[in-house]
Amino acid sequence: MKLSVLIPIYNERETIEEVVRRVQEVPVDKEIICVDDFSSDGTRDILQRLLDEGQIDQLVLQPKNQGKGAAIRAGVAKATGEAAIIQDADLEYDPAEYGRLLAPIEQGKADAVYGSRFAGAGPHRVLYFWHYVGNRLLTLCSNMVTNLNLTDMETCYKMFRRKVLESLEIEENRFGLEPEITSKLALGGWRIYEVGISYSGRTYAEGKKINWKDGVSAFRCILKYGLWRRLFRRRRRRSLAEGEEKK
């Protein structure tokens, strides 16, 4: 099964070469699609060299900074694999674990697989307490409206059958895509599995970008794509049922 690795990138010149090297080492049939979100630190020059050297398969250069969600949309449009995974351009997630994520899809059990940082037995770097609380709270709120029992909704490692990812029609441009994708998977009735992964989080000094504003946005997306759309769908079904009864 061919795997499309979608790498959204913004100002990651210190880590992008190492990430690509680690992805290249994974023993699966794959294509590497890098989407640069208008980096200004020299990352684009590195990516162009990696493309010229044949170390990546496709390079998409965004005309302006739009966010992770927009970068994933651009990457999906170029993907040709039967499955796809989102890979951040930092070193927090280990590509060596692709095989564990891919297994439920290859076995025909799953349409989407989440890599959980909170269910894994692998090593985890000890970092910010309030980030942990925030992630847990957002996952709880998401589960309440989707009726799923995920342990890590905000994880970067989400792997999908490509046809599933194409059907989602990602609307969010920034980090709100995590709850958006989860809500749409739940509403679509897709089969979701979760496997434990290791995690080597980085500090803000090391380049971490997400902040409390993204948390607020994620909560908004939980309401927008999970609660409100579920209620809208329920009302629509009720209206259609009432219309049929009047005929």
C-alpha cells in the first residue's frame, strides 16, 4: 500500500532535512509531499535542494502564509497514495512508527488511525503541564460531541485512507483542522482506530508554534463542526421525516 506523507512546513530550516531523512528511512512504499507555508527563514531554499536531489517527490510553495489546514489541503490535492499521513516538520513525532499506524488500514479494519501520545508505552519527553491539561480538555469536549472515546484528538499523527481524507473537505486554515477532521470522521461514520506512539515535544525556544489562541480556536471548531452540525443534521432529518408524513 502506497503511503502519501504530507508535510506542512513553516520556518523549519533547523529540522526539515532530518525529518525528510527519517521519513526516507521508513521501509514502506511512499511519496513525500512537502508544502511550504511561505517560510521566510531559508526553509524554501533547503526544500528546493531536496527536491532537486530527489529526496522529496513533490514541493508545493504557498503564495502566502495560510496555516496548517491550508497546507494539508494543498498536499491532499497532490497525493496519489492509497493512504496518507500528516507529518509535522519538527522532530516531535517519529516516522519509524508509520508501520504501527498503517497496520489497521492494511488489515481492512480502519479508515483512519490516530497516534495517541497519551496511550503509548514509548518514551515521552516531560514538558508543559498546562499543554497536557489543554489537550486532555479539548479531547474530552470533542468526545462529548462526537461520541468517540479518543485519548488524543489533537495529535498530529492522523493516517487515513486517501479517499476518506479527500471526502472531508477541510475548511479550517490553521490548527482548527484537528477537531474539524475528527468531527467530520465521526459524522461520516468512518472507522477510527487509535494506537500508542512516542512523543518528543519541543519547547517554545526550540520552535514550538501552537499557543492558547489555537486552543480557543480548537474549542470553537468543536462546537462548529461537531455540535452545531450534528444538531443541524438532526433537525434536517426531522424536517424530512415530517415532510414524508404529510404526503
